Amino acid sequence: MSVPASPTAVPPLLPGRPTSTQEAWVEDLCRHLFVSFNRADHHLKGEQYLRGLLTAPGRKSIRNIARTLDDTGAAQRLHHFICNAPWNWRTVREALADYLIALTRPRSWVVRPMLIPKSGTNSVGVHRHFVPATGQLVNGQLAYGLWYAGQSFNVPVDWRLHLQPPTAGLPVPDDDGVPQILELVRRAANAAPGAAAPVVWDSQMRHAGEVISALAPLGLPVMARTPGSLPLQLVDRSGRPTRRGALPAQRVLAAPERLGLQVHDVAPGVRAVLARVVPVRPVVSGRSGESGRSGESGERGEAGELMLYAQRYEDPAGPAGPAGPAGPAGREGRGGPGARADFWLTTPTRRSPVDLHQFTRTAAYVARDSVRIGGRTGLRDFEGRSYEGWHRHMTLASVAYAVQSLTGLDAVRAERGPHQRLRPLPHPYAYAPSRPYHASRERTGGPPLSLAG
């Protein structure tokens, strides 16, 4: 779904000469995130690379970034810094997440895949991937990102790159990213202990129920996108299955009144239902290997009781827009001509349907900004065979993304008055790996994005 401009929408910042507020964020982030660098030249090259990501025109390749420096040997030195220098990109990512949490508590964590098309096979992690939205095989890299999502801005803080086993010759299936997603969600749980910000998993998979159950010990609320064809068994308040058989999620949304479910108006032109369900696995015959028809018969899976949140967009020209980031999922509803829908499984929750709708909107903002801001900060531009180099580039590209987001938000807040602007963290703050973030750091009053202290 396309997303309308919010009151604090981040305006586009074009590459070129940095603004004064952008310069302040660059200096502050470099001071806090590069504290783990043991060599002064690493700090210098990290800052040069970050500035190049923000100012270099076109693709943010190492060569183009080096052209922003008046130095003929810059390309070779930056290549070594990214691909071979012994600095720990994991520590920088942890520092970035802690920095953002210290600014303001996350509203949610969003996990989503990012397919990076490549014309050849000269870059690390390039394989053929099936794209459900187009029904085509695409040659490229498949990455999974973890986004910090605040009230008015979002920033990627961790990445996983899918590496296909060298002996495999088949395209990567849809559900192959489950281990990467599980790892990223565990990272979110460790990033802000005690904060319990929900994880919104914007990656459509049929195994969502099992994955949510696997994450239950973390104690995090989880909301995962799922296809409308997923068979579900409705359960009553006591947890017992209803007399109706298994139904696909899209049929639950198509006729909620017949199933005794309340319809909620969660936003203009958006209607939603919330139901207690258990995912159902199709029964497979042991002799013939034939499976039962999805949604008609099956057995309860191991996921346990979950909640189905399904929403339908009644107005094709309304807030959701004509096409959504989820691809075909946006056209699974049966609400009439032009109606679109999407479906989510959640852990048992007392949150209202309006709250759940807001989480899906946050995921939509992340999908939009991953293209709009990510395209300007080099998230898809690394070229090379180095696995460590890919991760170091993505780490610094994520820092550049943070600079763009915070600078743009400052520009909007500046129009409302000086007290509304974000400011860099005070100098005493520094990242310390052995000291986890505590919610007590957060300031309780003031504007939503005011700083600690």
C-alpha cells in the first residue's frame, strides 16, 4: 500500500553539500558509533565513507564514494577499509541501535526482506530468487533487515544476507529465510530489554504460526504477515475449536458476520476483524502422498492459539493506495471490486484493532522508506565478493540512512518551533557493549522525540 504523508513525514534530501543539521548528526553519530575503532585512521575512513554515502551522486559504490575525496589513492584505501580492515561491524550496529533507543523508545521493530537485483554473479550472495508478486525468477541478493521504528522515523539496525549452499541448484523458496528472521527477532529482543516493543514481521510466509511459537520464550509481542489462503481453525473464548471446519483467512474476512465476528472501522476506508485461531496443517495421506485441500480439512498445527488480524481496504483510492508493498497480498480480499486486504497472525494480545492497524501502517512506512531513503544511502549498491565487505557497507549505509531520517525530521520539526527539534545526544553518552540499555534512560515528558537528560 502506498502511504500518505504523515504530519512528520521526512522530506527528500538530495545528494550534495550537507546541511548544517546533517553535519551535526554526522559528527555526533561518528563520535558515538565509531568508539570501538582502535585506530584513528579507521575513524577517519569511516567518516569519509559515511559522508560519501550521503553526498556521492548516483550509485554508492566504493569508486563513486572515493570520487568525493580529492585523493587519487582514496578508492584503494576505502576498498581495504570496507573489505579487509579488522573492525567489528556488529559492534557498530549494536551502538546504532542503542543510540536510537536512547533518543526515543522504539514503537516497534520491523523485519522485512530486501531483494537486490544483480546482472551478474560477481557479488557475494547472488542467487536466483522467486518473486511471488511477479511470478518470475530474479537474479540477485536476498537480505533480511531489522528496522528500528520510532514514532516518526525508522532506521535499519541489523542485516542478514542469505547464502545458498554451493551444492544447491534450485531457486531459493519463499520460506527459506526463516532462520535469518528468527535471528533478527532475537536481536530485537536483546536490543531493548524490558521495552517489549512488538516485532512486526513483514515477510509473507506460510510458517508464520510456527515461527511465532518459536519466539514465544522471548516474551515479545509478534505480528507476522501471512497469505490469505492460510487455513485456520477458529476457536472460542475457552480455546475450543468451533464447529466450523478450517477456513482460509480470506474467507474469515469475507463473511465475518456469519462467523459471529465483530467488524471494526480502524481507519477511513479500512475495516478489520480480529479472531482467535489456530493454524491448520493440511492432512497428507501416508500412502498416496496427496494432501487435503487447503482450508477444507487438516489437523491443528503446533503453533498454539494465535490471533488473526485481517483488514480490507474498501476504497481503492483511499489511504492504502493502488498497490501495496506486500505485492499480491494486497489483492486477496473478497470485499468487492477494487477491495484489497492483508492478513496478519499475532501472539495473543489485548491491543485494539486500531492499534494493530497502526503497526501495519508502520510496516508500510518502513517499506516505503527502505526504497526512498535506502536508495539515496546505498542499501542496494555494494559490489564485490567479500561477505565481510557487504556487512560493513550495509552497516555504514544504515548509519547514513539514520542521518537522512533524523535530518529530514529536524527540518519538519523546525517549522513547528525550536523545542520540537531533535538534538544530538549529550557528550557524556557513549556506547558501552557491557552496559545494556534500560528504559529508565528515557525521558518521560516533552515532545515525542525529545532526548534523554
